[in-house]
Amino acid sequence: MIKPIALTSEYFKAYTLLFCITIVFCSCTSKNKSNNDSQVFRYNEHKNIGSLDPAFAKDLSDIWAANQLFNGLVQMDDSLIVQPSIAKTWHISQDALSYTFTLRNDVYFHKHSLFGSDSTRTVTAKDFEYSFNRLNDKQVASPGSWVLGKVETFKAVNDSTFNIQLNQPFPAFLGLLTMKYCSVVPKEIVEHYGSDFRSNPIGTGPFKFKRWEENLKLVFRKNHNYFEKDAQGNSLPYLEAIAITFLPDKQSEFLQFAQGNIDFVSGLDASYKDEILTAKGELREFYADDVNMIRGPYLNTEYLAFFMDSNVPEVQSDLLRKAVNYGFDRKKMMTYLRNGIGIPANGGFIPKGLPGFNSKVGFTYQPEKAKALIAQYIEETGNQNPEITITTTSNYLSFCEYIQRELQKHGLMVNVDVIPPSTLKEAKANGKLDMFRASWIADYPDAENYLSLYYSKNFAPNGPNYTHFKDAQFDEWYEQAFTETDTKKREILYAKMDSLVMDKTPVVNMFYDEVVRFTRKEVTGLGINPINLLDVKRVKKN
């Protein structure tokens, strides 16, 4: 029996959504099955797309689109292992400074009249030389130029050989090269269109550009000359097209998914999370016949950070920082506030899904220990009313208020200050906040990216060390990891660094995020990966 509730605006919105979805599911299924789009993969991009030029593929929406149109030297599989793409093999020198790639000779650019009578041509090493030079060009002003920050030189040795020289060893370099920034583009097309290449993209990917009505619809068609095949030797991709719409809000997007007008929804929004999932994160029975849910680790750690150079005694106290870490139940928090989506962060700062992750170096919920640590602080300092302030944005207010309530039960006064995202970003970069909510999503899939937040030479605002954490042993291990070419030995170093950080408590890990995808039952082969990359080339619709 459903209990009656007061119809506030929020409840009214929820009832409206539930009513619309129920009607939609009951009345539209048979109609949608007859739609003549069985070989078209349809999804909505509520954040819009700024550019189809891979040199500007900074936001996830742009990266998803660029991934269908472009290829680089290498690519990342769903297990975060670097695999061949246009480069069929590569060799890394013993000193880990020289990378030599041997290219395939059967990769063709999408057809365009500017290529001449054949309307296309093969990709050569010179194309990568041009593409990398373009990434470095200050006039282009690509936000991805940092990817080549440790590159000394690069050159086309011949048509099928491309060499990159680094200025220092960097074990994660191959992972960096999988980013869409490093995609190959054709010089003659880019120079013809100039800045309009953003809306006239020519790449080598499994799909080719067809039409873009900005803010309305974007269409890609199958590239019949694509070079990759599946394990059985069948040509990829399987589908004929991709159609992307641009409804601006997640609630409308979900309604379109419920109607069967789009095939896929990514993420869990507050507007529909309780409608589609139980409190334990399971798909509700109402959707079982029409929807599949897939979920897995996401390289994103959500946390609270202490500014270690703060002059606030409570922030400086190792006792209170540990008390905060012990003082709230992460599992309960995820159940109530995220419907079970997300992994309670009882391990280190390196998230689950990356080599170096250790589930045993963090903190579990121990309320008596938290109380004892706070009592010890009070006894040692004489401060009878210890107090801290957590600064956050409105999106994470519920998490901070939950932690506030739990810690106050143990004797620690907690204030929560809510400010706009832009203000928080500036303030944390300039050391103006004693304690703040933050997250770190991997720029590239290597634990070094997470540990860079604690290297003393990376102090913000010139680097990502927002806590101003400093430890000589950590710095020594961090620098040693750059020269360690043995993967297992490097993982051991990563784990030691992560353990040291958790012992010194500059942060309070809240949860490791998860990728959540909802698809229609007829969609297969979509998969999931910890960098939340959308790969459609192996998708089928039955």
C-alpha cells in the first residue's frame, strides 16, 4: 500500500515523472518495436557537444562523440590494458625514453572530395607528426597539449614508423596516448576547414560524420572501410548509424529512454534514481522486462580534504583528522544517499579498478574510536569545544550534512558552508579553505595520476596538491616510480605511497564512484569500463 504524501513541488515532480513513465511503458512498447531504426544506436547528450575536433575533446560528451570518429596509435580496452589501434606494434627502449610505433597499412581516412579521385587515402606516420604538432600549436590552443608535456621530440621515420622521445621516463605514457587528444587527423582537411573542422570532422573511426544540427541532433553513419574486425573476422562496426539528441535535462532524457526513443542512459540522476532503483541499488521489478543495468568501478574518488598548512588547530590535529575518518558509516551513507551506487571508500585514495588499489589501508566505521580520539584531543589541548567547517557545493550538501550529524554525535562540532562550484574551485586552489569536499577523476588510467595530488612539488595553484601535503619518504617513492619499468614493482610502490597518505590523513575518503548504464533489452555488446568511455563499434541491436 502506498502511503499518501504531501504534494510539495518536489513530490509533485516525482509523481509526474512516475505517472508519465508508467503510461509510457504500458502504451509505447509495441509502437517502438515497429520503428525502422533497428540498426541505429540512439542516445541523448544533455550537456551538449562543443566540438567534434579531437584536439578539443576535453569533456566526456565530446570524448564520446570523438571516440566514434577517430583513432590514435593505441586504445584502451575495458580492463584498462593498452591495445593496438593504428599502431600494430611498438617497442620501448631499455631506458624507457624512446617509443617506436609500427603502423598498419590498411587504415583509411573517411571519404572526402579533397582527397582527390580516390576520395580517401591511407594514414601514414606523417599524419601523426602533423597531428601531434597541431596539439602543441599555441595558435590552435588545444586543452590537451599537456599530454605531450614529457615529450622531447617526435618524428615520422618513414611512412609506417613513428618515434617519440621522452625527456624523462614516464610509465603511464602509453595510457596518455589512448586519450582522444592524440587522434590522427588529415592535414589537407584540417587546413581547408580551419576552425570549422569542429563541425566537419574527418577521421578513421568506425563511424563517419553525416549531419549535425546543433542543439537538436547529430548523426554518424557506418564506416564501411573501417580496419578493425571482431574475433571471428567480421568487420566492425555492426550498426549502421548513431543518432544523438540534445535534450537539456536528465529527467526528459529518462522519459525518452522509458518510451524506447533512446537506447541508453548513463549515470544516476536524482530525478529518477528512486524510480528505477531500490535503496540497495537493484533494478526495480517494474523495469526488468525492458531494461538492463550494468555497473562497475569508475576511476573517481570522492573525498574531503584538509588544508595541511591551515592555522586552525583542529585541522592540524592528527587525532581529529583520524576521528573524522573513523566517525561515519560510509556503507550506510551510500545506501541512503546513492541507492547503493558507489563503493564505500574504506581503502586508500587510489580507487578500486586501478592497479595499486588496496582495500585495507583506509578507515572503517569505528564510532567508539572516533569518540576516544576526540576526547584525547580535548584532554591534551584543553579545547572543550573542538570545531571544524566543511566547505562544499550544493550537489554534495546531503553527504556533508550526513557526516556533520554523525561526527557531532561523537563530540566534534561541524559546520557546513555551501558555496558555488567556481568559488570553491578558486578557493581550494589558493589555500583559502581549511576543509573542503572534492573529487578526483583520472586524467589517465594510472595510479600515478592520483598520487600526484600528494607530491610536494605539485602544490596548488601550480599543481593538483590542494592539501599541501608534504612528506620526504613519499616524494622519494614517487620519483622512484617514474624510473621503475617493472609493472609489479611499480604497483608495490604505488601501494606504499597510498598507505603512507592514509596514515598521515590529509584526506577523508568518502566513496569510489561507479559507472552505471541502463540499456534497452535489445541492445547487446555495449560493455562498461572504469574510464566511462562510450564504445559503440561492438554494439548490436536485436
